[in-house]
Amino acid sequence: MSFLRTNHHSYAVRSWSAVAGLLLLAACGIGAGADADTNSTARQQSSASTPDRTLTVFAAASLQKPFTQIGKDFESAHPGVTVRFSFGGSSGLVTQLSDGAPADVLATANEATMDQATAADLVSGQPTPFVSNTLQIVVPQDNPVGISSLTDLTKPAAKVVVCAPAVPCGAATLAVERAAGIDLKPASEEQSVTDVLGKVRSGQADAGLVYLTDVAGAAGDVKGIDFPEAKAAVNTYPIARLRDARDAALATQFMAAVTGPQGQDVLKAAGFAAP
Amino acid sequence: MTQLSVPKWLLLPAALGALLVAVPILAMALSVDWSNFSSLVTSEASTDALWLSLRTASVSTLLCLLFGIPLAAVLARTAGTAATLLRSLVLLPLVLPPVVGGIALIQAFGRRGLLGSTLDVLGLQVAFSTTAVVIAQTFVAMPFLVISLEGALRAAGTRYEDIAATLGAGPTTVFRRVTLPLALPGLVSGTILAFARCLGEFGATITFAGSLQGTTRTLPLEIYLQREGDPRAAVALSLVLVAVAVIVIGLTRTRRYSLTAGTP
């Protein structure tokens, strides 16, 4: 009996230590959040004249690199300001905003998704177009099936991956298909342009249609091929202040930073064209 | 009502736990656009996805049984470092994020993967095929079968097996007529869990197999895609998936009771 009891006891000790471990982990998670708070308090104290402000920007996934840079520049130009980003598919971002996600600025990868946001009464004022992006054929560095034009994508031997029509890059793909009068038989219709790039980059696919900026971001692993039909689907990226912005003045300043010369330089370096 | 055999203070956290699961499901059911429900779930894309899911999940579950039963038997009846290592390896997909599983599968079976060229020589094109979906589902679901069956085999012990052996039964006969029947409840619940996991597989599939209607776009992938285009359809399809899951869970419960009732 006493043997049983000790056994029970050690079992209990083990489960309690497991629970304690979990609690510790949870505490760490909370601790990380608290850390961020302490940081901002510290920042607030260091610049007592300007109160601590946070700007939340929802932006299309393709903007990740240049916007992160613009955000850093903006933070150093505005002491006490923290810029937080949420990057994702444009339609998904609009869905999150209509579900009540708090944000100050929205930048989408095409005008159709911004129109959805406007229709849902999420936007304040008129959205400003700030860059444009075109599709490019992307192939692995060694171009295994010798793609050189859009029509080459219909070669039976070529495994081609594109975006699904429901997402902005897929809508652009449909537009260039129509302009060229071809019908692609893709091996896969991906959820986002980064998924298309990933499948070409890993050599799973022989070719794909992505934005010029995606090819620029993966230079070295993949090659981009221009095609004339791309003109049929030039995506204009609009940026807008959100109606529920907590800091409207700061949101307007950030938009000015994006449309201003310094921001435009960063965007051009990432492969974007003027709107 | 029978006397409660649990401490009363357990009831509050138990109720909160139940609510955590029940409230979101209920909220989703309430948000379904019922007037258009049938047209939303019977679109060609939706039915293609549902059938693909049921077909691939069935084949994958068979593969899980084919490989998982022997694995569980080996793990349950051996001890030592090698067995511990093997168990950790087999159960690894349980703790891996499915997208990591997908990346690993690409490195192994992808066109430029470790086995990709060998498969090419054999005329097997795994990339972007339904086969890739089945491989991904089997990869993530097999541990569920192995873990339940191994537990059942260990709980059953080796007494009856030893007696059968002394009575002259060979190892195969013992395994088929004593070991497996004794562990049948564990095998059944493991199979149903594995099937449910196959049906819900998302991350490894979208990473490894891609997404094409009728070929690789299973129901979870279709739901994720519809979220972008038509959120109402996504909610309706989610409810279909919940219904299938509920049927599967119900199946486990009734089967388990009837089986335990029949076991001496």
C-alpha cells in the first residue's frame, strides 16, 4: 500500500511539475508582452516631450520588404513612434478589418480590394495610388523547360503554377491570359503570390506568374522573363487612412512618407514602378 | 442521476473548457447564410473538394493501417533505446507543424528532392498529384493510429499471447487471433482518429501538393481559398466539415461501447 502511495505521489509530483512548466511557459509569453510594454515606457521616458505613439499598418504581402524599411526610417524621423505591420493577402486583410481588427493605415495590392474596404465603410477619405506592379514569368535559375514567352507556358511538358483567381495576382493572371488569347493548364493554383514563388524557387514547378517585385526579391534563385501581355494587368497599389484610426495625424504622416521621395526611392529599389 | 464521482470544484473549469469549444462552433453555425446554404455547398468546386477529401482520406487511412499496425506491434513488444528512438521518430509528425512536414516531404519526394529523380525513373510523378495529397495525409495521420494501437496492445498485455503460444499457435496465428482482437477497440478509435486527421490536413498538403480543383484541393484548402473570394461559402463549407467530424466522433463512441460490451 505504501508502495502504491509513493507511486501515486511521484505521479502527482510529475503531473504538477508538468503543469508548473506550462504555467512558466505561459508566464514567459506574458512576460514578453510585458517586456514590450517596459520598452515603450522606457522610450516614453527618454523623450518626455513627445508622448509614446503606435501606428498599425495593414499592408499587402508584396510590400513587406520596402514597408519594413520605410517603417524604420519613419520611426527614426519620429522619436517615440512605433510602427507595427501586419502583412498578408490583401483580401484577407480587408476581411480582418471588417471583423474589427484595429489598424490606422491600409495598403492593398490592387484597387478592387481597396474598393471592398471603401464599400465596407472602413476607409476615411480618398485612397491614394502610390506604386504599380506588373506580372513577370518566373523560372528556376536553370530554366529547365526553356521558357521564353507567355505562350511557352502552355507547353505540355511545363509544370506551371499560378495564383488562384480569387486572389489579386490570380485576377491579374486571368487578365493576361485573355489578352494573349491562351488558356493555361496550371499544375496548381496557389493561395498567394509567395506560394507561387516558393514552388518555382524549390524547383517543384518549371514556371510561374508572379509580380516583378517578387522576382527582384528572390534574385539569384530565380530568373524573371518579361512578356508584352503583362501590360493588360498592371496592378495599382492604393494606400488609405482607416476610419477607426486611433492616431489620424500620424497615419497621414506615414502615408506622406510612403508617397514622398524617400519612400518612393525605397519602393523603386524593391522593383515597384510609379503608379 | 447517479452520484458525482468527481470533486465539485472540477465542474467550473470543465464547463469553461466545454464552452471554449462549443461557443465558436455554435457561433459559426449561427452565422451560416442558410437561405443560400445548399447552393453554396453544392457548387462544383465544393463537391469536387469534398469528394477529393473523402477519397484521399480513405486511401491514406488504409496506408496508415498497412504501416501503422506493424509499427505499433513492434513498438509495443520491444523495449530499449532503439525502440524509444523509433517511437520518438514515428510520433514526430504529431508535434511538428504540418507546414514543416510539407517542407520535409518536398525535400524527400519533390522533383528535386532526395528520391525525386528515382521516382521519375520509375515513371512516378508525385509533384502536384493526388498521390502527393495521400503521402502528406499519411505522414501526419499515422502517429494517431500508432499511438492508440500501441497503448491498447500494452494494456492488453502478453498473457493471452503466451498461453496461445504454449498451446501451439505460431507467431502469425497469435498476432491475428489473439493480439489484434484484444486491441480492437484501440485499433478502431486509432483508425477513426487517423481518418479525421487526414480529412482535416491542410498545411502539409498546401506546401507539398499544391492546390488544384479536383486534383489536390481538398476541403480544408477550398475553405481557405473561399475565405478570400466568398467568405459565406467558407463558413458553409466549414460547417460541412464540422458535420463530417461529428459523424466520425459519433462513430468512435458507439463502436467503442459495443466493442467493450462484447469484450470479456
